[in-house]
Amino acid sequence: MAKKTYTLSSTEVDDDQKTVTISEDVTQTKEEKVTIAQLKEAITNKKEQIKIMREEINEKIDEIQAINDNTDITVIDIPEKIILEETTPEKITLK
């Protein structure tokens, strides 16, 4: 999956309904208008996807640990569980 870089045209936004202009790549002229509320929703959706993936990974780690604990087979290098701190900014600053 290609990494995307977005350039935001505003510097500071307090209003969820304010529209900002973003361009996908500074070398391209394609622009898309989105509201801050839409950006917040996209961030929330990504956080939820990450949470689900983290839970699935941690379940697999538990399964591996159970195999390791209940058999004569030793699983080497069982990864640590993934712990993410939840942070939500009170104010979004666009740079």
C-alpha cells in the first residue's frame, strides 16, 4: 500500500463544519474539500480498525502462549501483546 502525503491549506481549525482544502500530493493539482468533522470521522474509523486488529493479534498471541504452556513444544520469541495508548486531541491544529 502506497503512503499518501496530504497538504492542508489551513493552520488552525476549531469548527467541525469548517471546510479545508487538501491535496493528495504536492506534485499533483487534484484537490478535495473535506470538513473537519469528516477528518475526525476518518481518524475515528482508523482507530477502530487498529483496535480490532490489535485484539485479533493479541488473541493469536494468547493461542501461541497456550500452546507453549500446554505442550512439550516450546514456541520461541512469542511477541509481547500490543498496547496502544488512546489519545484524542482537544483541538486539531493543521500544519
